[in-house]
Amino acid sequence: MVRCPRCQSPNPDTVAACLRCATPLPHAPRAARPRRSDFWEPRALRRLALAMVPLLLLRLSIGSLLTVGNERIEWHFLLFHVLHGLVLAGGLAWAWREDGRNVAAWLACGAAGGLLAEAFEVWYTFHGIMGYASLWTWSWFGLAEDHALVYEILQVLRLAGPALVLGGFYFQVEPRGWRRLQAAAWVFLALALRSQVRGAWLAWGPLASAEGLKQLGLYAFSTLFFAWGLGPRGLTDRGENR
């Protein structure tokens, strides 16, 4: 690690400028090798799991408000997506032990990701994506008979919004290509698992059933996979997690 001569923040040896204030660092960057903690670190995993608990509670609390009967209440979905993005980003910022401007950057990306998720869902639901062309495409791939496919795509889009924006932010602060690739793989697994979640079950009442608990588990693990992909490694000291 090397400390920034301006703000005294610790930085990895692999970066040319301070990650906090962008001041050039007095060393030449050199290639970093993967460490065991980059793939498995129980302490980082526990911190990320704890950071995602508020997101799980939010989903359970607001789940029954998203629709009334068969009616879609659009401002409820907009509120949910923005809150979802903010709580997800806030949890990641807490796991990274960020403060000040960096927390604001994470939260701004989370809100933008939530708005993007809402845009995806509105486009998907109301703007012809379920029309003749898409059905023809699904038939060509042999998927038109899968009645759950509509909901699977919807769940992926709900997480894809935050994934694109927060992932883009993560790629800006993570200089190591192999860590970027690892993050992309975990996010892809999170999206694949999230596609199996059925939102109607994610509320407090249905948890009394086995199906409700199954859906809760799918949601929790997909969220944890997402957080692990974009989360920190090496939490021995504040600032040494980049």
C-alpha cells in the first residue's frame, strides 16, 4: 500500500492516482496478482451479508404495496425501484467503509440504477416488447411455450438497472481487469438466480408457506451474489479494501 501525499489515504500499489482525491502517487503502477482473499474472505462476506439485510427488509415490507388486485400502481413501482437502488448502493458503500463524497457517489449511482430499472420495466410492460416481434423471436428459440419467461425477464430487468450503473461505477474504481471479470461473473449469476424469483411471494404474509421461504432464499442469495461481485476484499484496515 502507498499513502497519498495530499490526503494520506492508503491506496493499492497497482494504481497511479489516489482513489480518493485523484492526486498522482509517487510510484509506478505494477501488475497485481490475485490473492486468496479476492476469491474467498469470510469477514468480507459477513459484512456484505449484513449490508444487504435492509434491502431484504425493504422488499418484504413494500412487496404487498406494489399492486392492488390486478391493478399496477405505477408510482409504487417507481418508489420501490428508487428505494431499492438507494438501499443497495448504501449497503455497498457501508461495506466499502466509504465516507463523504464517495458515499454520495454510490447513492447517486443507486438512484440512477433504480430509475433505469423503472424505465426498463415500463418499456417492457407497456411499449410493445410483448408484441408480435418478441413472440416470434421466442418461438424461433423454442421458448414461447414457457409461460414463466415473461416474469423471468421482468425480474432480470429489475436488477439489471442497478447492475449496469453500479457496475459501471465499480469498474471506474477497480483497476484490475481480472477483478472486473470476476465481478461481472458474480453479477451474471445474481441475474440468473433473480430470474427465478416471483415477486408476489416476497411479502411478510406468504413467508408462512414453503414456497414463500423458497422465494425469499432465491432473492437473498441473488442479492448476496450481486453484493459479493461489487463488494470489497481485504478489510483489515479502512482504505485497504480497494
